[in-house]
Amino acid sequence: MAIPSLQAASLFLVGFPGSGKSTLAPLIAKNLGYDCLDTDAYLEALSGQSIASIFEEKGEAYFRQLEKRLLLEELCPSPSQVIACGGGVVTIPGLCEALQQKGLVIVLQASLATLLQRLKESSGHRPLLAGPNLEARVKQKFEERLPLYQGAGTQFVCDGLSPQTLAGRIADHYKKLYRKAIHKIHT
Ligand code: S3P
């Protein structure tokens, strides 16, 4: 796989809801000295609406278009940054492949048990998981999406690691890939 130049080398965090993207993004960004951005928070600020109400008023397909446009077009000219993507980006055909041309796509892998435990505490604002039978719906989506996550980028297992440890490992991996370019910029 060709490695994109540092100018374009953002780090994209992908993974099932509850895998820790929003927690890890600022920790990795701090380690790398990059800015960080959460696409859900960005879209909410831009539209003045919560993700749940975008889903409710305009539907999932509309939300996916917003996500895709943001990631492929609007964030394009920005310098390298750490971007926490919404958990559903893997369902947009071709998007993760396109992100791989822009930088490093990291997939956070968490077990179903870990995800369920976290989502029980915080599924309220997630429209695709809101409502009764959380466990059954999470399990179904998890199984449906597993092959998509597996093919989306470099896999990092999250279970049993503190956010600090995991963020450090991901930042180290990025630095190893881009070491030469980073060295050039700082010397
Ligand atoms: C979604 C995940 C959410 C958000 C939207 C759709 C999904 O982000 O983008 O509710 O389809 O998995 P998180 O992964 O941050 O929960």
C-alpha cells in the first residue's frame, strides 16, 4: 500500500460505536502535536442539530452523504489532523479506501462484551441504537459490520488497555510510518 505524503497524512479513527474513537482522538492528537476533530461533533455544530435529529428529520442516507462530503471534500485542504469518524463510515461504499489515500486509517477493535458494557451507559444519543432490546440490536449490527471493519484499515485491539496506553501505541505506529517525513519537517 502506498503511504500518503505527510501533508495529507491525517489519522482516521474508525470503529463500532463505543470502541473509544472520541476518547482516543484527543490523546493521540496531543501525542502527535496535531489538531483533532470529531465528525459527529463537527456536523452537529455545522447544522445546529443533534445527530439524532438529523436522522429523525432527514434520514440515515442524508446523514451518510454529509459524513462522506465532510471527510472527502471539506477536510481536504486541512493540514494533518486526528479525526474520529462516526461508527457507520464503513457502510459508505469506497469511503475507507478513499481515506487510506489521505492518511492512516486505524480501526479500533473491541469485543462485543466490551461494547455492550459501554453502550449500556451511553446509547441514548445514538439513533441507530436507541430504543428497546439494545443487546440484540448491537449484536446484529456488530455481526453485520464486522467484515467491513476488518477490511477498513490497520487493526488495533482495545480490550483491556487503558486509553493512554492505546493512544500511545497508535501514535507510535503513525510515527514509525511517517518518521522520515516528520524528521524532515523538524530539522
Ligand atoms: C453511527 C455512529 C455514531 C453516529 C451516528 C451513526 C453508526 O457515531 O455517527 O449515530 O452508524 O454507527 P459513534 O460511532 O461515535 O457513536
